[in-house]
Amino acid sequence: MEQGNYSVGLDIGTTKIVAIIGKENEYGKIEILGIGKSKSLGVHRGVVNNITQTIKSIQQAVEEAEASCGLKISSVVVGIAGQHIRSLQHSDYITREDSEEVINDDDLDTLCNQVYKLIMLPGEEIIHVLPQEYKVDGQAEIKQPIGMYGGRLEANFHVVVGQVTSIKNVGRCIKSAGLDLGNITLEPLASSNAVLSQEEKEAGVALIDIGGGTTDLAIFKDGIIRHTAVIPFGGGVITDDIKEGCSIIEKQAELLKIKFGSAWPGENKDNEIVSIPGLRGREPKEISLKNLSKIIHARVVEIIEQVYVEIKNYGHDDQKKKLIGGIVLTGGGSQLKHLKQLVEYITGMDTRIGYPNEHLAGDSDKEVVSPLYATAVGLLMNAVQNDAKNKKIEEVVEQEEEPVLVEESVSENTAAQTKESFPRKSVFDKWSDKLKDFLDNAE
């Protein structure tokens, strides 16, 4: 099978790196062809801090994915996260030269490109510019202004900003691992595409993706992304707390958390004890499960409260901005026992665990449908869309290249049609192209 028929998503996480190969089947669902994962050693809190280790881990995951299905990986879509990501709201406007002409795509592009020129802090770059609502000549709450008349076009934007060096380091790792960078997307956006339904996005929902090093938040309302945040704590800090609190090694702490951990201390009896073998012939250690869940509870409460502050910053208390869909938890950290109940207790919002099966073909492997793979599946979906778009563009270009022997008037018409059918590049695609040039020049 040639690369054109399948796509690849690569999730560079703090605890694991996942490469996932898939293609779209005839029903428009994503079919997983192969998956490979490796332990991530060079990433701390979502940011690459050891290039050599990260390259090794990426190669390992990619080789495993290739071996599982016999396909070759050349281009990948990668996610970006980490504590350097921040988002802000910004409104901007343009005055159109001719208000007798209807508003078209070019006007929207001009407006978006203007936002890209915002002055950022040194070393920061705009990653996404996501339009929310538009206003035309003071008429507010317009979702799609194309085709309307008006002289002044303004819009509110959700702008996501990240550090240039972190983005460059990710690009560097991909390149050195012998791969092409197809696209870079924000991880909370990727996981929300994988686990949320359109109804939830309309009703208003907060997606909390609890990873190893970071907890990502994405808030949707009326089908539009309203707020994103990356909190620099995740499952890793819980393991560290258990390690410190019980004086055991990290491997044992991680196993304890997964097997016996609970976010609700009232659940365990006082006499429930688990025995852990001592190091190098030392006495075994006895750990009370009640104490274990108290340690976990304290840290989880802290993480949830930080996320809840972000949800309030978005304006959840305001009647118009209420999130009717509540909260969806995903990521490896969402598998902690009784976490759903604790989140409901702290926030008072309906909560469910999100599995990335929203867009997957029915016969997908049980393993892939775990919340652990939400981001990877989301990145794969982005890769599939990207490849489909590029294919369309290639087809249109091929059509244009064919010699057309027709009368003058007809050929003009055909040219106009071809121009129409040519898929427009979104602002984000343009940003990706800019970034790729930037990375190439940095070599």
C-alpha cells in the first residue's frame, strides 16, 4: 500500500510515545492498521528536554507500528502540548474597500492574517488563530459571514500561543528520526476530536485530558472552541507523591497506583494492607491502602481544582456560557478508580469518561479504544483529513494541467469553476507551511 492510502499520527507524550497508522474506510470511519508504542524518556511535562532520547523513543514506536502491519511510515502529524502553551482572546476588524461586494474567503483570510501579526512576548509564536463569532457593520453573533454585504468585518478570536524553541525541538526530533512533519496540532484539540460528539460540542462541554506530565483542557460551546489551557501536572506527579510518601521506588509506586489506587479515601477499610518486596534483600514494606488513596486524593483534588479555575475563567458561571454537556475525562489518568465521582463532587458538573471510539470503525482493537490513546487517535484523524485535502489539491492541479481545446468563452468559465473547486488552504495549513519552512531553514 502506498503512503497515499494511509496516514500516521504520532503522540509524543511524557510517559509514552505512540505511533498509530490508519486509513478512512468506505463509511467515513477510521480503520486502525497498526500501532506501536515506546517508553518516552526525553520528555518532561509535555516538553522535549532530551533530543537524543526522544529520537530513539520515536524510532522505536515507529518501527513497532511498521512491524505490526508491514507498512512504511514517512510523514506524521504531531501534537504539541506543555506548560508553555497559553491562550488569549482577541478581537480585530478590517474595513472593506467596497461594501457593495459580498464578503468572501479572502476577507476572512485578511482578517485572520492580521491577527498573526500580533506582537507576542519574545520567543513566542502564534500556533492557532480560531475565529469565534463575527460582526458585520455592528450586527453581532454571525457564525458565517460569507455572502453578506458590509463595510466593517470584525471577529473575536481564540489565539493559542507557544514557545518557538519547544516547537522547533519537536520538529528537530521528527526530522532526525527520518520522518517528514505533515502537520502540528494542539493536543487538547486532537483529543477532543477523538472523544467528543458534535452534540456535546454544541451543548457546551469541557474536555479534560489527564496525561502523564500535563493535564490538557479544551472547552467547546455552540460547536466552537472557546478556551484551551495546559496545566503542568498529570499522572506523573501522583506517582511521585506515592514514591515519596511510601518511600518506595517509582516502578512500584506506578504499579500501586494502577492496581490499588483510588481517588476516594473513604472507599478503603483501615485494615487493607498491601505488601511490597524490599530492595536487595531488605524487609518487605507494608502499605495501608487507605493511606495510599489519601495521597492520591490530595494530589487529584489539586489538579481538578486548577482545571475548575480555568473552567470558571472561561465563564461557566454565566448563564449564557453554561456547559450543559458537563465534563469529559480522557487520557491515561482518567482510568483512576472513583475519579469520575470525585470530579462530579468538586465541580457539581455531569462527568463521563471519554473513549476515542467516536470515529473509529466498529471492529477496532479493544486496546486502541482505551482513553490512553485519545490524543494519538485524534492526531491520526487530523492526518487523514490532511492527506485527503492534499489529494484533492493534487487532483485539481492535474485537471488544470490538461490542455483544454474549447472556445474562448467556455474556457474562461472552466477556469472559474476550477478555481472554485480548488480547496482553500485554512489559516492553520498556511501556518504549518510557514513552520515547515522555518524548521528547514533552521537546519
